[in-house]
Amino acid sequence: MADPGELRWSVVIPAYNEARRLPAYLSEVVAYFDGRGEPYEVIVVDDGSADETAACVLEAQSVHQEVTLHRLGENHGKGFAVRAGMRTARGGLRLMADADGATPIAEVKRLETAIQAGADLAVGSRALHDPSVRREVHLHRKVSGEIFNFFALRGEVAVALFDELETDGFGFDVELILLARHHGYRIVEVAINWADQPGSKVDVLRDGPRMLGQIVRARLRLARRDRRRP
């Protein structure tokens, strides 16, 4: 196993009841990074799943030592799971990818290019128009707005941002962007290939108001912090 200080990439995959969709994507992730020939790790954070998600990860781990299961005893929310994974990660570059495989793992190269060009945080976007990418977005995604399922950032930036991030639910990505802007980090949006997968965990009527509340609270926290600064 590579020395922790030599890890090029850490891939954090939050998963909640993803026994059906995760195995294929996890295999895709491992095959891609094996092909790059660079030291890496894949951290799957099981957010209190009630299905066989953990068993699927342990099966992959038995074959690929780069895969690690980080199991949470109960469901806390996507933001909490991603934060737990990022705090465990050791790579110089860190990627968050959803377990559904909506974005092919090879799209990480687009984010990596942005970081190599000077970005601190590169966010995969389905909203940007680019003739080189293909998007298949279902209506509920269009209604619920942009929810980041694929982003990469420098290791030291991840340490700084996730140490402060407080949002536990789906709205964590907005707080992440607000914190990055607050600290003056360079954020770049990158068009990526995207195809929505069946079995989405986002419900517009249930999660929409909840996410809005999380975003408002995140903005208020930053506003209070600004007022306290000399």
C-alpha cells in the first residue's frame, strides 16, 4: 500500500441504501484509478443504510485494498456523510462522487484540469452548455435545481472547508460554496457528462423546503461571523 503522504486522489462516496446502484459504480471507480497508475483511496461512507450497502463495500474491499468502508451507525444526511469522509481522506486531491454513477468517473479529468489551471474547488455542472458533453436530466432535477454530485478540491482546501461546514443535509453543497467564497478560494464550474439514474433520494416536495432552510441558516451563520470580525 502507498504511503499516506503519497496519495494522489481520495474519492469520497456517500451512500445511503445504495446496494443496487453502488457496486457497478464502485467497480468503475476502481478500474479507472487503477488505470491511472497513481496511489489513491476510495472512501465509501455508509450513512446508516438499512440494506446491504456495507456488505457490497466490504466485498469490494476484500479484493481492492484501496477501498475503505466508513460506516455511520445511523442516517445523518448527505452533508454529514461527505464531511466524515473528507475528514478521513488523505489525498492531495479529493473528489466527492455520488453512488448512483450519474457522472462517469472519467469526468474527474475535467475537474483535475481546472485545478491544475489554478482552481481550488472545481464543481461539475449540468447547467453549463458545452457541445462536448451530454446531459440526460429528469424533470425532478430541473425543478429541484442544481445539486452538486461531483466536485474536486485540493486537500488543504478540503481540510479548511469541511472543518467549518455544518450543514448535514442535501444543502451542504451551497454552504461549501459560500465558505469557499468567504475564504477567497477560486471556484470553477466545469461542464460534465451527466445521466440521471433511477432511484433518486431527492424528493422535491419533501426535500425542497428542507434544503432552502439549510441554505438560509448557512447564510445567517456566515453573516454573523462577518459581523464578529474586527
